[in-house]
Amino acid sequence: MFKKYNWAILGCGKIARKFTNDLKLLPNANLYATASRSLKNAKSFANEFGYNKAFGSYQEMVEDDNVDIVYIATPHSFHLEHTLLCLNHKKAVLCEKAFAINTKEVKQMINASKENNTFLMEAFWTIFQPQFLKIVEIVKSKELGELKFVKSDFMFKAEFDSDKRLYNINLGAGSLLDIGIYPIFTSLFLFGKPNDIKTIANIRSTGVEDSIAMLFGYENGAIAVLTSSFESSCKNETELCFENGFIKVERNLDEPILMNKNGIDQFVDFDAISGMGYELEAAHVMECLDKNLIESPILPLSFSLDLMEIMDAVRKEANIVFPNHD
């Protein structure tokens, strides 16, 4: 008989809705509580999805002894504050990416996890997806030879509004932390940390970066070309180039993997998923708790720290500054 865990949602926005729909697929996940700065919003979210309780403050929620795991879905700029609040009340935390605003904040979060002996993981769902795992399998097999080059894009057209999350500098705005983190994640997982970083960014008069191109160089001679933007629509592909072929895949997790080996195209199958993919990271958190772990062996806190250190280096190179954090 498996143990059931009481999940609480901290921040009842768009991403929390997607996560909740997938959380419902897991038999050992109990939709226990929602928390928002507005009790009305928390109750509305709870009623819509079937959570047992709703709180009008985050403090009230963490003081409930029945809460086991908190999914933090607030803007980047609040991740440190809300993660520390939960960890200091011994609540396991799955915190949305970007994990925080900068390396200093991530280190504080990691220290709090260790001091409280309480689980913490960045909600980087990509690492659990069958599509990504199949790509990693091909890379490691050396079937196409050594991986030499990564090109990865993530773009969509967003309307400029300085009051909303994507463009509000006080909320950690900009394409880098919101979607540029995905191409960086891919390069970090496959190549490790770069030893050379070059960037070109379009920064508005408000200080917000809405498009950025990144060029990463590695000691073994590999190169990654990565882009993110709120100004353009794009197919959003990742292409991995090897000695004897290439892999190309669209960012849609249901899209097939195109593999070219010695000039011959073929499509590579991978396992289907039940939901949108968020259920996989949630299931992994509960597996870790079943084993009394305070961090994931698949997505360790050291990886999240490396990821943030790279983004800090990118921001420094591109002169992107968050006034209340840097």
C-alpha cells in the first residue's frame, strides 16, 4: 500500500492550473490545499479543482500540520521568500523554475533545505520527459558519434505590458529566466558548464530583456547556440549535431524525434505520457519522500545551482540587472 501525500499549491496562477490537472492523475497525491494572497482566489481555485482547503495567506497554509508537499508557483522574484517559508516549517518543496533570481538566493534555499533536513527540488519537468530521456539515451550510446554542436530556441510573441509578469522588472522579468532557461538546461545537461559565454540581448528602456542570443564554448571544442525571445514566433526546435548525423526535435513533448544517421532519416519512438508531463516530476518527488531523501538523485540541487550560475554569467555578460536582487 502506497503512502498518500497532501499537496498544497502556493500561488494559484496559470502554471498551477496545468500542474494540478496532472497531479490529479497520481493515486498517491491528495489535492489538499491552495494558498493565495486573496482568500477569494484560493477558494475559487480549490473549488474548481477539488482541493480540500483554501488559505488567504501563505503563512496560514504552512502552519497546517497536514500539508506534506508545497508546489510553489509564484513569480521568480518570490521563490526565495516562499521556499524559505515552507522549508522552515518542514514542508517539502517543489519550486517552479527559474529556481530563484540569482545564485546567492539559490544557495540560501539549498542551505535551508539542509538545515531543516527537508526536501527541495526545482520543478524542471523536462528532465523527466520520455522524449528528453530518449534523446539522452541516443547521445550516450554514441550511435551518431560524439556530440559536437547544440542549437536550441524558445520563442513566442508576447504583448508588452510592464505591469505583467513577463515584463515587470520587479518580478524577475525577461525571456532569459522564463524560457531561455530551457535551452540553457539542454546545453548544461549534455555538455556541462561552458568555459566561454558570449551574448547579445535586446533590452528595453524599462531594463527588461525580451530577446537574447547566447553562444557557449566548451573545453572539448563543443559549441551551443541558444536563443529566447518574447518578440518572435518560432518553430522552437532543438538540434543536436554529431560526427555522423543529427537529432532534431520540436519543443512539443509529443512530437517525434527525427534522427539522421549517415544521411538517412528515421523517426525514433519514445514512451507516451498520460498528462502534460507535470505528473512525472510530482511522482518523482513522492518517490524521493518515500525514501526519506531531501534532494533528488535525478535533479540534484547542485544541478540547479550550476544552472543559475550560468544564467548569472549570461546576465553579467549581457548587462541584465534586477534592481531589487543584484
